[in-house]
Amino acid sequence: MNKTNRIISAIALLLLPIALRLAWTNAFPFVYQPNVTTPNFEQATVPEPPTASAPLAGTESELAAGQVVLIDYAHSNQFYVNEIEPFTRALTSRGAITEIHLGEESLDHHLKYASAYVIISPLGLFSPPEIRSIERFVADGGRLLVFTDPTRGIAFFDYSFPDIDSANLLLSSTGIAFSGDYLYNLSDNEGNFRNVKFSEFGENPFTEDLGMVVLYGAHSVSAGNGTALLKASDKTVSSLTDKGGDLAGMALSADGNVLAAGDFTFMTTPFFTVADNALLVERVAEFALGSQRQPSLANFPYIFKGDVTLVPLGTTQLTSDLLYRVSAMQAVFRMGNINLSIGAEQGKGNNLLIGTYEEDEAILAILEKYKIEIGDSREFVTMPGIGKIGLMGTGAMLFEPGPNGNTLILLADTSENLDTLLTMFYQGDLFGCVVQENLGICSLGSGGSFNDGSYEDYYYGDDYYYDDEYEEEPEPSATPAG
Amino acid sequence: MRQGLSSFWNAVAPFVGWAILPLAAGILIAGFIPQPVIGLIYLNDSINPYSAESMIRQIEYARNHPEVRGVVLVLSSPGGTVADTESVYLELLKLRQTKPVVASVNQIAASGAYYLAVGSDYIITRPTSTVGNVGVIGYLPSAPGIYESIISTGPYKLFGYPRDHYIRQTEMVKQGFALAIQAGRGDRLNVGMDSILTGQLWLGTEAARMGIIDQIGNQSDAEEKAAELARVRNYTTLDLSTVSGYEMPEFMFYGQSPDGETLQTPAEPGIYLLYIPPLPVAEQ
């Protein structure tokens, strides 16, 4: 072996163990080829809220002056009144009055004078009498607005107490129902999957000029025979099924008097400023104040809106007793921001006419107008649609709504019973009265001795002043006895 | 005997200079070539400032030591804070420029832990490991207000964020997560991002079908895969936490109830890439 070969062999022998070691620990090809894609985080941006499609037109103020919108706070409602300030502002800017129903007085009482009843996220169930009151209210043309919100019930991981149970029970007669879900859209949303955009609307004046509105966590609403006002897009799905379809976020009942929305966050700050939500809030307010409810005796004693003139008819005198009743009535009216004044003649607005069945020109004209006949013996009075009624101890309420104001006529057989009838009126108690449409016949007791059990009867009744042992002193006579 | 040795030397001596000495030197040098190491980085905790720091030190060790040829990230974590997750993720990407990283999921790689997994070259899970829960969770800051006894210089000095903007920022964090998934999984995904972004958890077998992970297997499979990607064999494994020189302090990531029980929710409010498991069903 020559020298060159020896050198080559030496190098080979030197490298051999190294190569073997490398071959033992490495696989062919030896080089790791990285394949790393670095995400471009700058692509991630903070989503901006959509802006309104058109500026809001100014509201015509005082369009709904005096209308009362009742807001429910008696059913463990999961909201604070200040949250819905954009909505209440839209109401009051139209002259309406918002009133909170705390449950201290009966709902039936409040609904007599309210134009709309707003229920937001109720956890407490409505009692059957309450539901019947609300159904009557809606049937009379009152507006019912029910808002639920999936973020406001009490929810745990495995069970929940959603607000929809109470709302659905209430809405069962309207065909509208909330689902126990929430709507979401992963691909086209307003900053979060649960903030759902609505660009498809049901045909209704309510949705005119709306381009896009956003609900911030909404139950889906089934419209039944009514109209789905806010229709979800194809990509919006229900959390119950993770599927889309015929989903809506707001619905109107078939009779047009009930509005149901699966969210109320759109009426809160700052969310009402997004997209056309401000216009939607205005529309909701207009809906609440669009009641076609006609005043009737069923709303007794809340049958006047605006100031009232009280006119004594015939020979009716404003005696001490009667003045007392009128003053009490004035106080009651004042609580409703209504002024009651006494006048000799009917005013152009609301009138309250009081009198007894007597042979007076004005009273006879009224009797004739309402086709009420008093028998010659004055034992009976014949009411249209009712028939003969005993005259003694009864009174009549005749109500006539008008375009400029309403007129209520209270007639009784005696001035004492007229007092009683007035008491019933300002106490708002129709107990003892049979009401048929705008005609009421009331039992006032027998010959004026009827005691309605009011506190006036207690304090001003004979028993208050005289105890049992009190012996009435003999009336002084003109000529001494004996 | 002596004559025998002498004759052996006479026979070998001509080869000593040009054969045996180089061979011995070669063997000696070969002995200095270290056996390849597949480094193991364990995450059996939430991703929090300390666990993240520990992982970053281990990643640095792997990057700075040539014998560490690949890394297996062994995950059993529900995720954790956003910033810490992103920090570890970015370090992983840097490591992958030179060395492969394989993620091996034991029990769970949810949310931020899955974020780390998509930062690897390959994801292996057990058949019933749970992965996914892609998304962000946060607790809204308080509504801004002012207080008689606290003076601050701006409306959000006390609260940090407007609530609405905070929600939108959370969405941006989600977008970042989605970008990381798209970058890491790319064409391997068999489902759309909409499905992934639902936040659902999937079992390993489902996840494999959907392309959310690559393979069903165990940690040893992950080690083999890391070795395969690193082009090494006859490797050894090393728990990098034992050599990284970082002692992780005790840290209470989760809150505590007044009676001392550990809660399933973080102690501090903030934005998290975290899976919070459902509470046990209470007797009703």
C-alpha cells in the first residue's frame, strides 16, 4: 500500500466512526425543512358598529299628550328603568307619561287608564286574573309590548330560569311565542356572534325606512298568525338547533296590538345608537302610543283625558254633602293631572253631568236621547237593552265618548243617592253596578239609606258620633209640652 | 508470552500510524457527537404568567442546544390568559424555524392550549382527548362612574375600557386566534372556520376527521413524529423543565371561594383563552 493510499485510508478510518454515529442518529435526508407560516396579526381589527342608514327625523312633540304608558316592575323584571331611558325618552318626547307598575295596586286598576303596557324580562309569573286583565286590555285596543332577553334570566350551566316562561304564558292567546334560545351569527355580526344584524323586515309601517337594526342577544320569536317584523338572515341560527330558518327577533300580533321582541338591549345606551336602532326605538314608542283604545265605562273611573267640567242638572243643588263629594272627586282627578271645575253649562271638552230623575228640560232631553223612559208611577225606569228597573235606590251612568271630549251623565233617584253615585265614581268602584257597553245601572241602596262601607260612611255616619247608649234628645217643639 | 506480544506488535505496527490511530481518533470524535434529544415541554396547568415563563425558558433551551433536535409539547391544559398564550405561541414559531415541534394532547387542549397546539408542526391526541373550545372569554369591566374619594384623570382610567369597545376588542382577539389556526392548520382543515369558531370541544377521533388535529396516538407517537420531522433516530428524550433552570413559583390562577375551595374561574378579571368546565349538576 503506497503512502497516498495510506493517507486516504487513514482519513476514511477517521471519518468512519463519525459517519456511522451520524448515520445511527440521523435519517436521510439529514436536513429538517421548516414549514412555518406566521399569522399576520395586523389583519385582526376591532369591528366598528354600523351607522344609521338615514338621520332621524325630529319627533312631533305632544302627539300623545296625556297618554300613560305603564311599565311593569311587579314581576321580578330583570332590568332597571334607567336602562331603557332612550325608550322612555321617545315616549315622553311625544307627551306621554310613563308610570311604573310596582304591584302595590291591582294591574286591572292601572290598565283602566293606560294606553300601553310594557313588560320587560319578567321572571315572575302573571296570575290568571292579571292575564285576563291584560287580554281584555288588548282586546279593547290597548297596546302590549313584551320584551324578553336571554342575557337577563337567571341561568346556570345546567338549568335556567328564563324570562320566556312568564312571557309565553301571557302571550298564549296571541299566538306569539318566545323560544328558549338565543340567536347568533358567526360570520356576519355586530362585534360579537350574539349581536345579530337584521336587514330583512316584515311588511308593516313599523319597519318602513329601516335599513339595518341590531339585537344584542335575542330570543327568537315565533309570530304565529302575526307578522315577523325583524327576520333573521340565513346565516343567523338558533342556539337550540344551531340551524337557521324561519327565525325572527321581533313580531307583531295578528290584531296589531301586541309587539314582542326577544331583546331589549337595543333600547339601551349605547346600543340604541348603532345602525337604525334609534329609529327602531322611535317606532316602538310610536307603537306604544298608537293605541286605538276607545274610552268606555269599562275603564271607569278613568274615562276622561284632559280637563272636566262638572255641570249640575235641573234643581240639583251643591249642598254640603255634594260639595264634599265634588272636592274628593277633584282630588282624585288632580292625581291624574286632570282639572275638575264646576260650570253652569257643558264645556267643549269633557263633561260630567249630574242630576236626579226630575222633570227638567235638560234631563228630559238626556232621557230622550238615550231612550230612557220613566213610568208614570215613577216606580220603574226603562233602559234600552235592559228593560224595566226599579227607580228607587238606583242610579244610571251614561257615557258618551266624543272627538273633543267625553261626557258622563250620572243620574240617581234622589240627591242622597246621587251623592252615593258620585262616591262610587271617585272611588273607582263599580261594585253594585251592571254595566252594558256605555250604560251602567247601579244599586245605590233602598231609598237612599245605602251604606257603601266607605270610610266616609264610618267617620261621617251616625255611629261615629253617637254611641249605643246615647239617647237622642227630644226635638224641641214650638209649644212646650204640658 | 513476550515473544507472542512482540510478534503481534510487529504485525500491527505498520497499521498503527495510518489505520488504528485515525480509527481511534474517529471513534473518540464520534463519541463526542451527542445523541439527539427530543425535548419534552409539559403543560399540565393553565397558561399563566409563570407557566408561560417556564415554557419560554424551555423553548429557549431547545433553541440554544443543538442536541435538542425536536420538541414535543405535551399538553393537558384548559388554556389561560391571552397575552401569555400568545407569548408562548410566538416563541414556538421561532423555535420551529430550526427545530420541529409536535403537540401531544393528553387529557385536554382547550382554547389557549389548542392555540399553542396549532403553533406546532403536528398534533397528536388520544382518541378521547378533548380539543378545541376556540374562542375568547372575558368579563366586562364595570360601567364607568366617578367616586367622591377616588380621583382619576380620564373616564376609563379606573375601568380600562368602555364596555362596548371591550366586547369589540374581544372579537379582535378571536380573529387573532382564527388567524393562528388558519396559519397552523391551513389546508389540513376539513371544516370551515365557522364550525371551529363555535367554541365547541371535540374528541380526538372527531377532531382528526375534521382536520383539527393530525393523528390519533400517544406521547411516544409524538416523540417519534418529532424525531421523524427532525430527521433523527436513536434519540433520547429529555424533560426540558429539568434543565431550563426556571423554578416555577406557586401561583393561584383560579379564584377561591370564601370557604377556601378553588373555583373554576380565574381569580383576576380579564380576557382569557380558557375553557371553564360546566359546574356539576346541583340537586334540584
